Amino acid sequence: MTEAASRRRGRPPRTESADTRDRILNAAREEFSERGYDKTSVRGIAKAAGVDSALVHHYFGTKEQVFESAIEVAFAPALNAPEALADGPLDGVGERLTRFVFGIWENPGTRTPLLAIVRSAVNNDTAAAVFRRLVASQLLRRIAAQLDLPDAELRAELAAAQLVGTAMLRYVIKVEPLASADPEQIIRRLAPVVQGHLTGP
């Protein structure tokens, strides 16, 4: 049997596999953004990507696993937060983290996929579990490691709760006057509170 014939019967070539995988991920992010977790199906993702649904299962498995892979890419900018903490003195960590987080939310390119993630997590237990797992393992524990304090994980979670809660009210629920307030004003007021959670007594 020739190599070409063998490849036709087996998996697609590596470059084709990467392209197909990326196409499925892009389609999944768009589907989850537009429809939310509950109304998105593997079949719908496959149709949007122009592939058979069996290929979605082949590359990612279940809908939950597709969601996790899709949001991991969308959530990637937020995963640089621990580096933002490390880049400077500890007494300015609250402002650096607050400024970093709101920089992501204020950027339309990163805000749109984040909104999709948060909305899905709020409305669906499975999506919430995936989001929680990603945030805990890849973000909060890394932030806690930068603090080097006995209750570092709780401190990181409280700081995150402050920032996520404010972001929810501003960008998702759009409560006024918070929704239209100047971002710099929010950062000035929020940064000392976040600093207190991270390094206060």
C-alpha cells in the first residue's frame, strides 16, 4: 500500500489536522459566544466549522471538552496576570493587577470572548465547573504562588472576587453609574481594596 493510500485511510496529515482543529476551535468560540453553553451543540459547531461532527469528537471529545479548549484560548490574556504581579514591588501589586484586569475588559477584542465565558458559566453548571477549574488551576494558584504568604490562596480568591464582581456589574449586568464610569476612576478606587486583600494584615 502506498504512503498516500495509507494516509487516506488513517488520520489526516499533521498540517491538515492543525488547520481543522483551529477551524473547529474558532467555530466553537463563535457558537458559545452567540448561543451560550446550553444552546450550543457539537453538531452546530461542526456545521459552522464545515466538518463532520465525528471530527469534533475526534479532536476534542465531549461538548464540555470543546468548551474548555475554546475558553482556554479566549482566557489566555488573563493568564498573564501573575506576571503583572511579579513585575514590580509588592506594595503596588493591587494597582498592577486591577489595571491589568480592566485593560483586558476594556479591550473589545478580549472583552467579547470573556463575556461569552462568563455568561455561559453563570447560566450552566457544567460551564461553571469548567470555568472554575481553569481559573483555579491556571490563574489563582499562580497568583497565590507570587504572594508567599500562609493564606495566599484565600487572598488571591478574595482579590479575584472583587475584580470579577466589579466586572460583572460593569460589563455584563451594566449597572449605572458603574457601567459608564471612567475606567481610571474605577481603578483608583478598586486598587487599594485589591491591595488589602493580597497583602494586608
